[in-house]
Amino acid sequence: MGQERLELQFGVYTGGVEDSKPHGDGQVVFHPDDLGGRKVFVGTWVNGRREGQGKMVWTTGEEYEGGWKNNLQQGKGRHSFPSGHYDIAEWDQGLRHGFAEYFHPNGNKEEATYVEGYEEGESVVYYSNGKVEKRTYEKGELNGPATITWTNGDSFEFSYVGGKMEGLANFHSHTGIVEQRSYIDGVCHGPATLHTPQGDTEERMYEEGKLHGTATFLSHTGDKEERCYVSGRLDGTAKYYYKSGAVETRIYENGVLQGTAVKQNTNGEVEERNYKDGKLNGQATVLYPDTSKEIRNYKDNKLTGSAALFSASGERIEFEYKDGVVHGPAKIRGGGDLEECIYVNGVKHGKATYTWKAGHKEEFVYDKGVKNGPAVLYGVSGATRKGQLKQGKWHGEAKYTAQDGEVRKELWDNGQRV
């Protein structure tokens, strides 16, 4: 056996020859018009046929390197493509048959089983980002149930029909959120339902893969919101129905509550307030059924800072909110009178003074909203009374000092002098 050059029907061979046939190690350069698009083969030959290990290169840039038998791929081999994809598979009589691994240039890898050239049965795809997909082939086409899991614990259950996602699917977030959705021809389309671990639900619609159209949100608290998605984001006017019966009309912009909102309570109370980046912030105005009006301020969804109430009776109350509760110093003006007091967690508590328009002045103490404890009344004439208040009324012994300095003791019982 020597090294020779043979002119073959399909190309030019250089290598080992026996009985005028390629035998042993050799190379064929195929004719440019080769019907199979073959370019070069380098490998082992037996009695004129490719047999053993060898490498075939096609004019397309594809390459196969591995086992051969009777001119066909046989055993384990690697088939690579100019795109950078390649697979390592078992071959039988020129067809992939058995276990195979398919590698993507972006780092993805698929493990599958071939039967006579077609993927068949279960397949697993390992994505470069850690995501894993389990799916099923039927004669080379994706069909049947599939599952995708992410490294953070999210999972997605769906089905393939004819190689595309089709029908009902379920997405499970690691946070406990679950969404039931539908796919048509590989695209999420149609009604969907979202469930949160707290018990909230949202009925919504997908259009061409994006949330689009009206949606209804039901809170586990009993509240409800009717809102709208536009190209995947909440947008436009929405109505929020509180369990209490109150209704708020508000606006979404690019998925976030923004701008003026109006909340109407069942008792006729109306509040005009403002959202900024999804939270109540800034000045708000409340109109009460009796025509009283309150001006107050929100900060990050909580009533905070100075406020003023203009009552229908003519009183003006200046006070402060802290974390949604009336808290701190307050001034109550009405008919020329002035009360200065302190609120603690929504209730008058501590030292207070009341000054009448006529000039009288009383110093006393609130105990959880009730006048209890020591008090002093200063008359405009200069007379004073020092004693105790009980449930807002003079009670017990008191010391009265007249304008001329005369001092006398008094005894009071539930607001009556005895």
C-alpha cells in the first residue's frame, strides 16, 4: 500500500491506496459541483469507503468530525455550523440516533435523544443564565408539556404544539405570585389571572405578548380596582372601590399613580389629593357634607405636617398630623375665642389654655380628651379661681381671689357651687 493520487468520480483523492482504491489514511477534495456540497474529507478509508475516524467539511462551512462506516456517519461525532453552534451526538447510518448534546455560542446547551435523525422524547436545555427548560419532542418537533425553572426559584409550566407555545400556561414566582395565562401561536394572548400569596387577584388581558386592555384587581382586604393596561403598563384613569364603600378616581402614567385623585366617601365627604411616583404626596383638600373644609398634607402615603380645618360653624382649627394621626400643638379659633392645646395620638392631652373674646382666660389639663385636673380661671376684671376640673366641670375645693384681693374658699360639685 502506498501513497497515491486517484481521480475519483466525485473528486481527487490523495493517500493510501490498495487495489486501486482508497485504503488507509487519505484526503479527498470534492469537485466544486458536488451535489452534496461536500468540500474536503480527511480520514480513514477501507476498500474505497470512508470507514473509522474522519472529518468532512462542506462548502456551507459545516464540519463533521467523528466515526464513519460505509461512507456514512457512525458512532460518536461532532457536527459544527458556521454560526458557532455544534452538537456532539451518536450517529447510525448517517443519521443522528441516540443521545446528543447541542451547544449554542451564547453558552446554552441542550441534551436530547434522537431516533433515526429526529429528536424524540424528553429534552433538557441548560441556559447560560442558569435557567433550565424541560420539554418533549415528537419526530423532531416540540410537542407536549414543558417546564422552565430559574435560579431564583421561579417556574413556568406550559405546552408546545407544533414547535410553538400554545394553550394555558402557569407562571409561579418564588415570591408566591402565580399567573395563569394563554398562548396562541407562540405569543401570550388573551385572558390571564394573577394570584398573590396575600390573596389578591387580578383579571387581565394580554395582546401580542403584552398586558393590554381593562383589568380588575381584587384585594384580599375586600377592596377592588378597575384599571387599564397599555402596552404592558398601567395607564390612564382607574377607579378604586374601598370595602368601606368609598370610591377613588385616580390616574396611572407609565405604570405608576401620578397626579390628582378624588376620593368620595359614603357619608358625602370628598377629598382631592395628589399622587407622585405611586404615593400620596403634597397638599390635599377635604370637603365635608356640612360644608366644612380641611386642608392637609401627605408624605409617602401618610398624613404629615400642618393642617387646617375650616368648620361650617366658623371655627378654624390649626393642627398637625404625624404618621397619619393628629399629633402635636393645635389652635382652635371661633367667635373670637381661642383654645391652645396639644394632641397626642389623635386625642387632646396635656396642658391647655382657653381665651375668651371678652378677655377671660382658663388654664387647665386634658386627660385623654377630657378636662381633668388642676385649673386656673383668670377673669378680665383681675379675679381668679384655682381648683380642680372633673369631666370638664369644676369640682371640689377652689380658691377664689376677687379683684380687690379678697380670698375666699369655694366648694363645687359637678359644676355647681355649693
